[in-house]
Amino acid sequence: MIIKNHTPYVGKIKLRFEKYPEYSGRTILNKVHLNLGFTKLVSRLEPNYLKESGREVDPRKVKLIELCTSGKIASYSLEPWGGMEQDDCNLNNSFLSKSGEYIGDIERAWWYYKNHMRVCEAYPHGVAELVGDSDVIEGYYGYTHRGGQTFRIGNRLFEANYEPKESNYEPWEWAGFVQEYNKTILEADDFDIEWIKRAGISYVIPYKMRGKKEIKTMEECLQAAINMSKELS
């Protein structure tokens, strides 16, 4: 059985049954092939290890990344701290903007490629351009390690301190939020319910709907994505 490699690395792939396969260590998740509920049939890849650069990356996938994302794969150097040597502060196979700003590792770069995203030079670390089939920007994706959201024309300009008001929404929209909030309260356990009540109805309103102003330009899409990325940082 030949299993396609869905990672940016070169290595050996093995099938396993695992309930929680999203961890990363000596091996990384390649693909979930079958979800049985109580467990999953997954393939995991063990990357080859190179003495000079660590995990071996697939040069063909590096080319795809650099061709399609407007970013580049290169070494990135941090300032040494705590008595560390410079060699210990070099991050090999990093994902960088054209100007050299650090965005993430090779896995972040591969995620950009698979999701049809390009580097946003205006805000490289935390915002990506979402590109359509005709190579036109359809929206901006704001993200951190805590989550993300795409903003398109017709969404709301996200405001971190916005307090939702019924008057800012269509009656059917607000009724849906209220229904979802009440349902969430009823189904919450003792640990979650305090957090949900503190957040209020904002808890069930998507980031792309939190704001007074409707987005009418791509510049506003970008600003909304930046606002959200800063809020979740």
C-alpha cells in the first residue's frame, strides 16, 4: 500500500491506530484515514534527520511553497540569550517574508500552500492573503496559535472591545445568536459556564461578525484581520 506524503518532510510512513493523533514529536501526523470514533486509523511520518539542518525537507515542496506563497524558506537567526551559542539560535528551514520577517516553520509554510494563502507583506506574522482561482485576493485570514478567521467584503470590521448590540444586526441574525447562546448555557458544565456568562453573547458571535461597521473594501478586510490577530496574540 502506497500512502501519499502530506507533510513537507522526507521520511518513513507507518499506519497506526490512535485516539488523539494530533501530537508532534519523533513522528508527525500525516493523515487521518478512518475515524472510528473511539480511535482513528492514521498514518504518521518519521522524518529523516540530517546532522546539519535537522529534519529533512522535500525540495520539491520547498519550490511549491516559494512559488505559490510569496514567502521563502531559509535559516533565521535569533539573538543569543542565556549563554547560548549563535549556532543554537539558528532556526533552519524557517518560513520568512520577502523582507526577511519570521512567519513560522516549514510546517506553517506548507499550511499556507495547502490553504491557498500568500504572505501578507503588510503584516507577515499573523495575517495571510486568501487567494482565489484567478490569483485574486478574496480576503484576509487573521490568526495566532489560538485560532483564526477569514474576513471578506460583507463581513464586519472586527473591534476587540466591541459590545454586540441588537440594533447592529438584522432581526434574524440577532435571534440566531440569542438562540445559540441560550443553548450553549444549557449545555455548559460548571467549569465553562462562568467563562461563557462573562463573555456574554459575544461567545457565540464569530469574529467576522463582531463590529459596528460592514466591510466594504479589501483594505478594511486587512485591518479586520490585523485587529483580530492582535487581539488573540
